[in-house]
Amino acid sequence: MPQRPAPGSRKLGAEGTLEQASLTFVSSIAMAELAASGYGVALLPWRMFEAQLQSGRLVRPFRTEISKGRYWLTRPSLKPATPGMHALEVWLKAEAG
């Protein structure tokens, strides 16, 4: 598992982009596990993770769905949304129309 960045080592740039590269995964299970463990947010097919949503291990911070593939944004249920998470949500909603 990757190491967590030091607090403050990732910051949102002036135009809403992260100034540090992010990790990319091809496994929804790996993304969900990292999000639930506090490493960030993940776009996931919600039906695949209904049990984790029902248990509260993952939360669905907003109801917007992307009709192509049914992905949604998640974050750890015990961690408040960061400014970067909020910026990503705003951008995704704008892109989704």
C-alpha cells in the first residue's frame, strides 16, 4: 500500500488541479480499500460496494451519477471533505452536466 503524504504536501493549485501527481488504479476494489482507509477519494460503481455503503465504511458524499458506467465519488466516512475533494466534486458535476 502506498504511504500517505505528509500533511500539507498535497495542495490544490490556483486552477483547481493538484500540484502533486496522483495514483491510478485499474481495480475498483483497490480504490475502494484505499478510500476507506483514508487515502483519498475514488470513483466507483456503487452497486459493487453496497455492503460497504450500508455498513458506513464508505460514504457517498453526493447523489450525482454518471450514466456511462455508473461511477460515483466516495471518501472515508470518518474524514471530513477536504478543499481538494470539494474541488473535484464541483469539477465532476460541471463535466457531467
